[in-house]
Amino acid sequence: MTPPKQQTLKNHASFDPAYHAFGSIAILANLIIGIIFVVLSLHAQLLLSIWILVLSVALLILFIRLRTYPLKIQDRIIRLEERLRLDALLAESMRRRIPELTEDQLIGLRFASDDEIPELVQAALDQHLTRKQIKEKIQNWRPDHFRI
């Protein structure tokens, strides 16, 4: 079994070609074909054409939701994991400030090594850093190979 490659800011996003490339193109093509079919069938088989368009829109919505719902669940789990991790790693004075961190900041902090956490949490709170800004400050990337 090949070990996972080293993660960095540039390569940490996941891409599933079957879903992101083929699925996206197929769903969008289906919607476009449905619209064309309605336009071409304005006088004949209008009800069938409209139904095909409705199903095309439903498939597009389903396709988008199949990606966004698991991501929201993943974000909730990350929030919990990071709050527990911060509770274990931060000094008492900083632990009280954990609730001040936004969901976006907690998600950005998940890639930081344990040694970097206190400094990054302080910067995130004081400078109101975004997820991207936090990730850019990380020196020792902590990979997450279990992302969806």
C-alpha cells in the first residue's frame, strides 16, 4: 500500500474526477438538453418536455446536495475535534477563548501542527484571520487524509 503524499496548502483539497468532472458535465449537459427539448417541443409533446426539464433540474439539485450535505457534517465534526484538541493543547488563559473562534477559523486550524496551535489561535483571535489566512500561516502542515 502506497503511503499518502505529503499535504500542503496547495494540494490539500480533494478532487474526485468521477464526481467533479464527469458527474458535473453530465448533469449540466442533461439540463441543457432538457431546455433545448422544451424549446423544440413547444407544439408537440410539451408536457413530456416540461417533465424532462423538471427532472433535469431535480437531478442538478440532488447532485449539488450530495456534495454539500456531507461537507456540512464534516465541518461540524471538525469543529468538535478542534475544540477538544485546543482544550488539550492550550494554556488555561487561552482555553477560555476557544468559544470565540469561528467555524471558519476552527476548520483552518485543523491543518496546524500541535506546536503551532497556541500562536495561530492567538493570531486568529486577535487579527480575525480567515480559514485561508490561517492555512497560509501554517509552517508544519498536519495532513487530513480522511476528508470527504
